[in-house]
Amino acid sequence: MDAGTSAFMLVCTMLVLLMTPGLAFFYGGLTRRKNVGNTMIMVFAVIGVVALTWSVCGWSFAYGGNGGNPFFGGFDQLMLLTSTTDMLTEAQAPDGEIVYPAITDVVFQMAFCMITTAIITGGVAGRMRFGAVMAFLVVWTMVVYPPLAHMVWGGEGSLIGDTIGALDFAGGDVVHISSGLTALILAVLVGRRHGFGAMSYRPHNVPFVALGAALLWFGWFGFNAGSAFASDGIAALALVNTVCASGAGVVSWMVVERICVGKPTLIGACTGLVAGLVAITPAAGFVEAWAALVMGLLTSPLCYWAISWLKPKLGYDDALDAFGCHCVGGIAGGIMTGLFCMPELSWTGAGGLLYTGDWALLGSQVLGIVVTIVFVGICGIVLGLLVKLCFHGRLRVDDEAEAGGLDVAEHGESAYPAFTGLD
């Protein structure tokens, strides 16, 4: 085995695992004081949920089987029963045949599932019953995320990645569009917060948001560079593009904010950073650095428009803007991959419109996004309605609990208890 690549993949896996606690701080800072504990525990609970569901069946459903199935992996790796024996077999393989232990991929992809699932919780912050959220996410991580991951990254015969020929380097479809759209569906099913549109929901802790954004930014280097699955030039390119796009996203968000509201804000800069990161995710290993700058510069204003204009116009209450940032940004990044992908870097050999003058890749990107939206949309609506039925038609807490805050109502604790000299 190649020790360098093995170490590289382990480090990238740990970086992606860091992203989920980072998101807890990001979301926790954005929410109201009375709901910060509930908002953060939803994210931390995802770590436990996915550790169980991915180990039991998620990995097998996504990457099991012998290939050839367009929608589904297989049942051959349930409970990860073959992972250890496979690892021991790999250790006996001739030099050069195995680059790094395949068991590393189990945790690397588990970390992807964790951050994807955690993003969903932002759509329903401040009003959804904790048990209902967890029930939905348990099922979602078994029947929605694994098949989608297989359709995009399942190799030969997979529907989106092979048959359609769409490119997704690190999760534009699988991570961002799926999580943002699911957050929107849940937000609509749960209903708007009391006072939505009539009162201001200000972030209660701006430094928490900045800390969370910093942890997400740091972890994203493993997210994108690790998706090269080798410590090589493609990984380095993905790293450079990640920095360029995120930096450009910060700048363009601050400029738009300065024009629209008169002052740039730290919350805005952090959101622009995430928007740039979302945009480059599907293209990180496929485009040149100048294209990454363009993608960051263009996607941030699109996300700003979705959050500041589209959301109030349509009236949906995506509390922490998972849809406006992740779904909108993921769609923009996927489409621009079809414009800027270098033919020499493409997994399929098909280059972007700008390089080849051929619309084929752009068409594949759009079709892949449409298939993702249809699959995730139908599954999300059906699962949401089933969970609502199981909870006797009540996905949200009662009015008293919502008014007093979910920290006490759902968990019996407060993030900031009053100091009486005894606590």
C-alpha cells in the first residue's frame, strides 16, 4: 500500500468528520437564544443516527453489490460484515495492487452522509418535535441518501454518474441539492414559525457562526481534496479551487450586501464563504482556478437572492436557509461544471461548453440535477407525510413550547441558564 495516500485519506476523513460539529456551531449561532441547544443537539444526534444506519445498511445500499444496478448497491455488506476480512486480504496483496485500505472509504463516505443529513435540520429549527426529526432522518439515511449516492458515484451502470454522464466531484447532487431540497420539504410540511414575516429573527451569537464557518471551511479541504482519493495533483487542484471559490464567495457576498443594505456583515461574510464552498463542490477537481473564482463570485449573489428575495416572496420558512444556500448553490455549481470542466480532467472525457463548444456535458449536468430533484423531492414528501402520520399528524411542538423555546420544552435544559450562584 502507498503510505502517503493512506495517511492522506485518513486525515481527509477526520477533516470531513469535523464538519458536522462545525455545522452545529454555525446553526447554533444563527438560531434564537431559546432554541440554541435544540438546534445543536439535532446536529449532534445526526452523528449517532448515521453511525448506526450507515454501518447497518447505508454503506451496502450505496456501494455494495457487483455493479450494474442503476439505483442500488446491494445487500452483501450489511453490518459491514466483510470489511475486516477484506482489510486482512488487502494486506496480503502484492505491492501496488492496493493503494490504501478500502475500509477507509466506509468512514469517509459515512462522514459525507453525516454532514448531508445535518444540513437538513436547519430548515426546521425552532419548531419541529425532536422525535419527529430523528424518525425522519433515520429513514432518510437508509432509503434516500444511499441510493442517491449510488446513482451518482456507484460506478459502471449507475444512473446519474454513468448512464447520464453527469459529473459530481464531491457532492453537488448527493450532498447539497439533496439536503437543501429536503430541508425545504420539511419546512413546508411543518409550517412557518409564529411571527414569520412579521418579526425579525436575529442570530443570537455571531461569534458562534464565525467559529462554525471556520470549522466548515477547514473540514471542506478534506471534503473536496479527499474526493480525489489520492494524494496527487488532482487533490491539490481541488484544494486550490476550494480556497479560490470560498474566498470569491466572501467578497461577492460582502459587495452585494454593501449595495443592498449599506453595510457588510460578519454573518454575511460567513454565509458567502459557505456559498462559495457549495458552488465548487461538484467541480473541485474538474476546473481551473480562474473558473473557481468565477463560480464563487457568481454563486454568492444567487444564494443572496434566494435568501433575501425568493424566500419572502414564496413565503416558505426555511429557518437557517439550508435551501437558499445549499440547494440553490449546488444547482449553480453543477450547471457551471458543465460550462467550465476541462476535458482532460473529466471522468467521462466530456468537457465543458466553454472548452469544447459541445452542449453534451452541460445537458448531462442539467439532467442529473433534474433526476436528483425528482428523486429526492418525491422521497422527501412521502417520508415526511408518513412520519407525520406516525406522530398523529403533529410534526411541530405546541404553541406554548414554541413560544418558550425548544431547549426547555424538548430537552429540559437551557444553553444559558441564569446564574444564581448555584449552577
